[in-house]
Amino acid sequence: MTGQAAVRPAAADERLFSRTYAAATFSFAAVMFLTGFAALAVVPMLPVAARDLDGVPLYPLVAGCFVAASLFGGVLGGDWADRAGPGRPLAAGVVLAVVTLVVSATSTTIWQLAAGRFLDGVAAGMIAVAINTAIAHAYPDRLRARALALMSTCWIIPSLAGPPLAGLVAAWWSWRLVFFGLAALTVIPSLVVVVMLRNPSWQGQGQGRSRARSKQETGPAADVTPRPALMVAAAVSVGAALGQYAVSGWDVRHLLCGVAGVALLVVFVPRLLPAGTWRAARGLPAAVLLRGLTSGAYFTLEAFVPLLLNTARRVPPVQTGLAFTGAAIAWAGSSWLQGRLQGRVSRHRLVTAGALVMGAAVALAAVGTLPALPALTAAGAMVLAAVGMGMATPSLTLLSLTHSPPGRQGYASSAMQTSQNLGQMAVMGVAAALFNLFLGFGSADLAAYAAAFGLLLVPSVLAATLAVRAREA
């Protein structure tokens, strides 16, 4: 079983699906496939559900509370994985994911739907961190890059089938049936994963190996990185949720919520990240900062390009959907390629290359706002940016595991997840503010989009410049 895979010496010719690692590989792949299918099928249904529940003004809260909650879920899962091994938080995450789908499916108010999305964010954060930690425990270093590439590949079929199937179900029946159907599809594989991970050997042997190695190499005092308090993570999640609620209105109540949210983020966010993150200190802090910069640039681009295509350039929704599909395939293919380049190209150089490709993508998106060019020019930016993320994201995950203190891979994974979510919220918030500022001054829509895309060059160039500070010793 997987626990035995974590401690058995690896033969040089063993692969992901060899007898030693097959159980772990199939389990992780199944979880990521189901997570991707649920995520990509549910998100297109949220606007329909918000309209049906008379909660359109609160749609930003419904859409954003998932990211806010995943902050808490990531820290919870990382701390739990460090104390008891990754099996338990992974099992808890997949079970909670099923429950949240039922909560959302039975929503009678927009607030219940928001609660379902919040709980789903907690589950997603736990699953993501537990999977990364489990990969660190279950595979030797030479197989980790390929395992991470496989996790990205598991999103290809969901990206192709999830959104159109969900749209057909919602058109023929109801958006509620999408949630119920996903819960039914997920429950049996989730139970299989839970039963398999109940093997006592999985719960702590990988952890024990890391601690034993740390005592041999650095002595018993090696683990000096403080564990983040779960209450701190909860405060950050609440602050992020308040910020998302604040943008749904412009009265005094929304203003006060915005101020409170910003205050909570300013006070508590630094406690969730390694010391030196904001100045890109060498090692883990730099890797964590790079994750936030690259994720912020990519997911903001992914949000604004479809808006540009559907509003200013009047591109049919089917073609916009194909851009999402192309981006998912490009991400998986690029991730597979970086796994094959392991040992021949330094990981930090792959991060640099990925960030430069993303910089080229945002430049292409900005050029795509020119009326003289075909409307689908900007759609190509999504595919090109996905190539960059496929190179950078797995490389940064591997660098974070390399730089993590012995026995603290869960802490490193949760810090990376926190940085990713904060990067998404921060970069998208600044880009949206700039976009609205241009519109407020009476600028043309295309000029506002060009300004927002131009802003994304900043995190892309910063990531390419700072990647060397995350390189392996």
C-alpha cells in the first residue's frame, strides 16, 4: 500500500505505475480528476444559481469565498499533515467535498450557496496541500516531478467535458442537478480513497522518515520553523471574505466591511508565510513569493480575457469556451514537458522561462485589444499563458519541497497555497481597480482592458527576475 511505498527503498527503474507506487498514483490521480471535474463544472453554474436565488448583487461573495476559504483549508491541511501524515487530511478533504456539493445543491438562499462554496474552498485547500505533501512522502525525488505533471494531466478530461456537460444539464433540467450529480459521482471514489488511506502505515511513516533524516543530518533542533496558528488562518479567510463582500455594494456597511477585511489581512497574512517572503529571501520564502506572483498574473488574465471576448469583441461563447479548453491542454502538456526536463535544466530556470512566457502572453492580450486585429488574438494569450504556468507551477512546488525544513513539507505546501490565493486576490483586485478607473474617466472599453493587461507585466517580469533566488543549493 501507499504507506509501504513511502518507506521502501526505490529501485532506479521503478516508475509511477510500478507495483511499489501504483496504489498511491491511482489514488492521487482519482482525487485530482474528481476535484478538477467538480471545479470546472460548478463554476459556470454559479451565475445561473445566483440569478435563480435572487442574489446577483452578492455574486462576488459567492465567487470569491471559495478562494478565501481555501486559505484556511490549506493551513489546516498542512498542519494536520505534518502532525499525522497526509492521509487523514486528504480523506477528510474528499469527504467534505461531497458534503459541500449537497449543501450547494439544496440552497434556498444565496447565503446558503455562499456557505457551500466556502466549505468547498476549505475542502479544496486541504486536498491540494495533502496531495503535495503525500507526493513528497510517497515518491523519491526523481519521480516527484512526473507525479506533479500527472496531477496536472488529470485536469484535461474535466476541462473538455465538465463545462459543456454542466451547461447541458442546467439547460435541460436545473443547476441543482449539476451539484447533485457531481456529489453522486464523487461519493464512491471518495469512499475508496478513505478506506485505502486508513492503512496505519500511511499515516505517519513518511513523516517518521523525514524526522529521522533530519536528526541524522542536522540534529534534533532542526525544526525551528514556527507552525502557523489555525486562528490566524481563519482570520485571513474572514478578511478575504469581507473584502469580497465589500465590492458588492457602495454603502457604509460595505465600506466598513472592506476596511475590516483589509485590516485583518495586513495584520495576519505575514504570520502565514515564511519570514522574508516579501523581500524574496533565498530558498522557501522566494519560492512562496513567486507562486503568488505567477498565480496572480495568470488567473487575472484568465478572468479578463473572457470578459474582453464576450463584451468588447463580441466573440461567441463557444469560442471562448474553446480557449479555456486549449489553455487546460497547454498547461498539462507544458507540465509534462518540465517533468521530462528534470535533471537537464535547473528548476529555477524553468520558473524563469515560464514567467517570461507569461509576460509574452499578457503582451499578446494587450495587443489583442487593438480593433484592427482579429478578436481571437487575445484568446491565444490564455493558451500561451497556460504554457508558462505549466512550466512554472510544478517547478515551484518542487523547489518549495526541496527548501522545506525536514519533516515540514505540509508547512511548505500550505504556505504555497496561501501565497497562490493571496496573489490571485491581490493582483486581480489591483487590475480591476485600474480597469474601473479607466472606465470612470470615460476611456473606451478596449483601452481599459489594455491597461489591465499591461499591469500584469509587472508580476510576470518580477517573477522572471526573482526566480534565481529560489534555486536549489
